[in-house]
Amino acid sequence: MAQYPLRKRRVIQSSVNTFADGSMIVSNINANTQFVWELSYTDLTSVDQTALQNHFVACQGPLNPFIFIDPTDNMLGNSSNLTLGSWTPQPLLSITAGAPDPEGGTSAFTLVNESPVDQQISQTILAPANFQYCFSLYAMAAIPASLRLGLSTQSQTFSLAASWTRLINSVQLSDTQMSFTAGIVVPAAQTVVVWGPQLEPQLSPSRYRATASNGGVYQNAHLLGNSLTFQSQAPGLFSTTISIETT
């Protein structure tokens, strides 16, 4: 996905009214916000080089949009509030906010399943379902319980105790769709406390990053520049820099 360090900039275009006396009124209402990523790559193999070239050609440079996953962000929307619209709970699952969280606050959620069947709260991710993804979550239970983390059709079951544990389900998906589901499954007659769900396109989790309504998946990204240039570092190894813009 990316090599570090990388650069990410936020650009806000504001409306400016300039009066005859030289004074100005600047308004951020309805301002157009753009993000620009500068991704530098070194030690690329010829296979890597070809993959980037093919992507550039398929997009016709900056013309055609593509889906871009921010390598520095959490792909889940509303990761800090399981009661909001990004999440879809099954009807027999009770969700209560305000539980103590592992950082000393009260932003965790209590999930109660009093039904005789498993219940799930999930989120549909509009991204390719054939990549490596890592789904992580902090969880605990006052009484020993279990919890499943699911990615598409692949899930992993974890045993919970009275102390916080970060659960990690890292899998290589192999579906052909352009979307997949990340789900938290509470087995029948279980009560668990959860905090900090995070989804990333990598092997292992990084530091938790809370998100609001939008996660780090951009449906309308564009390459910047009309050409893609590679430098030869050594026989069979190359470097390049690409810039990506989203709104």
C-alpha cells in the first residue's frame, strides 16, 4: 500500500470577499476540502513497477477515479460510536454507550445478546474484497465470554476475561466483489464490552484512531500529474513518487 515516510496534506478552499477599502471577509461555509497524499516508493521490483504502471494507464493519469484506502487511517466510519448509521446491528442485540474504556474514559459500549442465537453488528466496506486486511477491537467481559470478529466469510473466535484485550483478525480475502463486511458477533446469552474497532489494509494493527462519519476509504481518488517516472536504483530495483488527490 505505502512506504514510510509519506506526506498527507489537507487543503481547504475558502470563499473570500474583498471590499474597496482592502478589507476581506473569509468564509469556510461550504468550503471545498481536499486531501493530497505524496507516496514515495523505493526498492520496487519490476513486478511492483509494472503494477504501478498498469494502474496509471488504467486511470489514464488523472482522468479516471479509483478507490483509495488511506494507509494512515481507520477504514471504519463512526468507529467511536456503534449506535450511528455506519453500523448495522441485528435486532436482538442491545447496545449501550458509556462503559469505561481502556484509556480511562467512558467511551466503550456494552453489547448484550439475550437471545438464543448469535447477533452481529457490522459495517459494509466499499473496497476490494481481495486484499489483506486487519480487523482489531478491544474487548472484555465481567463474566467469561467469547466474541467473534468477522471479515467477509472469514471469522475468528476469541475468549474474553475481565481485563481489556486487543483482538486481532488479520486475513487475506479472496472474494471478487468490490465490497465486504466487517462484523462483531456476540454469541447467544453473552454480554461483552467493546472499544476501538479498527480496520486497516495491512498485516497487523497500528495505534487506534477514532473516526467520525467517514473512514479512510475514498471512492473518488485521482492521480496527480500526466506522467509516471521511475528511477533505476540498481539492476531490477526502481523508485518513484506518486501523488493522489481526494475530496
